[in-house]
Amino acid sequence: MAQWEQLLEEVVRTRRMALIAYACLFTRDRVEAEELVQEAVVRTFSRARTWPDARSAEAYVRTAIRTSFLDATRRRRTWRDASHLFAGDRTGRSPDETAATGIDVRAALGDLPPRERACVVLRYIDDRTVADIAAELSLSDGAVKRYLSDGARRLRSALGDAVRWPDDPEVIPVTTRTTRSAS
């Protein structure tokens, strides 16, 4: 039996309950915790790694539990924040209508200029901040905001009522100063 197999067997046999208890701290649900531990163990032992002992391997599994939990949370949040782009009222649409809307969204994204498309996808699908997008695309924050504004406007124009749009933030009126002419 290879060393990693021995470590895997030892970690699962001796530390499984402790790992599940640890995962429960994140999920607060035993079934989800068990799934999280399973995923972390598979992630940990699916690649050829060497650890000096079972304690080190367990520490790596614990790290994988945290990472898996945070990744899943981020994916759910990103999906929840972007789901309005792909589906409207869930009770009123058939799966075919929802699929068609998803295709429409992809087509509308494809019609955007490349920088607008990149900004929109990074912001609304990948849940990146304006600053992150600016750094990744070597743009200023203002340019990213402009691309996002233009992209959202074009998507709304292209998709109209096919997508349920979130409420727009309140518009704050801007007043301009006028200079008085000297009399």
C-alpha cells in the first residue's frame, strides 16, 4: 500500500468525526458537512502529495474544507446576484422559456464590444469589484464604470422584458452651479 493510501485510510478512520464536526461549524447541517468533508478528502488525496504524517494530511483536509465551503458560498452568491440576468419569474416560465432567455442573454453579451463584455461578465457573473476589474483589465475605475453602464444599457435595450431586471438605484438629482455675470 502506498504512503498516501495509508495516510488516507488513517485520516478517514481516525479523524472522520472530527472533520465532520469541523465542517458543521461552517455549514450547520450534518449532511452538508459530510459532503463537504468528502469533497475535501477527494481534493486532498486526488493529487500525488506527500505528508510526513496523518496530522499534516488532516491539516490539509481542513484547509480544503474551508476552501470548498468559501468557494461554494461565493458561487451561490454570484449566481444569486446574477440570476436575474438568466431567469425571470420562476413560477411563470417553463424550462424552455428559461433556456431561451439564457440563450438570448449569451447572444446579447456576444453583441457587446469586447471591453464592455469583459467588464459586464467580470462584474455580474464573476462578482468582481470595480477596482478588481480595473486592475485585471489595466483600466481606470472610471473607465470600468463607464463600460459597465454602457454594457448594462445595451443589454437592457437588447433583452427588454425577457429578463427581470433589478430595481434601479435611486437617481440623485445633480444641480449645476451657474456663475453670475458681473453687472
